[in-house]
Amino acid sequence: MDNGAVAITPDWTHLDVEIGGDGVAVVTMNRPPANALNRDLMDELKGVAEEFSGPRPPRAVILCSALEGIFMAGADLKMIDGGWDQMVSTTRKFQEAGNAWERIPAPTIAAIGGHAAGGGCEVALCCDFRLMARGAATIGLPEVRWGLLPAGGGTQRLTRLLGRAAALDLTLRGRMIDAEEAARFGLVNEACEPEDLDRRVRALAEELALLPPLAMREIKRCVLEGPELHLSAGLGLEERGIIALCGTADTREGVNSFVERRTPVFQGR
């Protein structure tokens, strides 16, 4: 997905991070053989998310995998089997990483080019958009098959995204589904041909990178926090957001460009 990208944070062990001149960041998971989610990878995903949530976030973020046929195969079961006494801290670490990723102020896209099982599905659910390759790749939460439950946010985010009936169908049966069925459920936004996935993800990222980042940040806040509130409190969240935006140069640029019939240029301020 190179687009004049420059590598940053070279100290990550399992992640490659690049930011292009267009402000699009690409985070590539690379923990062979299956990107199994262990405590170190959780820490790195949280660390990148916190870095992107600083004063100068990227304009859009793509999360993908360097491994053929694998997005993320789920939690490292060897870690679980060898750390029963650490389940509380491990679960909380995973949830904190997912929460940090979900709170990245820029729009995020999961490019699912291979299997996304268990923790891989949960990580994808923390992204704002999910595009998935057709073919052999599957996605789902099969934890019930091993006497577990999706405790990295899977039961909660899946239910909020799809509704109770669909979430129960997928989680109680531990079903892994292909891209077409995932798109019908609404689990992924788009099912792509494998050879088109990178192009479609990049096109979406470039589209988002041209939009006003402050407005997108406020919209994400309203969408993520509003459903947990009473309607009146949610409306208050919207009110505070629009008032804050009206004091920014970007919002004035957007309105002025409409009045003047020209293309706006947003600076993120």
C-alpha cells in the first residue's frame, strides 16, 4: 500500500507503521505464522493507537496484515493455556487495546485479506470500516468451541453493530463466515475480490483523508458515546460538538467553499 509512505516508530516488534504524504497511516501486523494475539501485540496495538490519538493524528488509518491468507488468527491459545492465573490482567489488557484503537480520532479501516478469527474479528470490530477479500478468508468469533467467550469486546461490539439475533447466531454457534455472508450481516462494509482489496481500501482512505478531520472526530465521538446516553444527553453531545466546530477554521472554510462554489481545503484546525 505504498504511497510515498515514511516508516515511523521502528521499535515495534510485531507492527510496521508508515504514514504517507497524504496523511494516511498504514499499520501492518507481522507476527508469523498467524498474527496470534499475545500480550506484546496487545501492548503494541494500544501504543500505536495512543500515538495516533495525540495532538497531530493521521488523516486516516489502515490496519492490515503482512501474512498471506491471515488477518489475525485470534488469541494465542498457548498464552492462555500457560497463564490461567493471568486471565483477568490479560482480558483487561486486550480490552484496553481495543478501546484505545476505537478511540483513535481519525477514521480507521481494517483491510481483511485473510482469516480473522476470534481476537482478529474483535480487533477488526474496533475499526470504523471493514473491507474483506472474497474467497477462502473467513471471519467470526469461534471461542465457544473451546469453552471460551469473546472477551476482548466481541460480544458487546458485535451486538451493538448487528443486533442481538445476529450476534447470538454467530457467537453461540461459533460460526466462521465468508466475506459475502459477512457483508449481508453487516459485519463488513464491503466484500472485494482479493486482487481489488488494496485498491478499494486505499481509495476509501484517500476519500476520508480529504474530509475535515475535526468534524470527523466530533462525529465519531457522537456515534460512539451517544448510544450509551439518554436521548437528551446525546443531543447535548451533538450540540457541544457543533458549537466547537463552528469556532474552527475548517468549518468556516467548508461553509465558505460551498457559498463560493469551490473545493474546500481542510487543514485540521
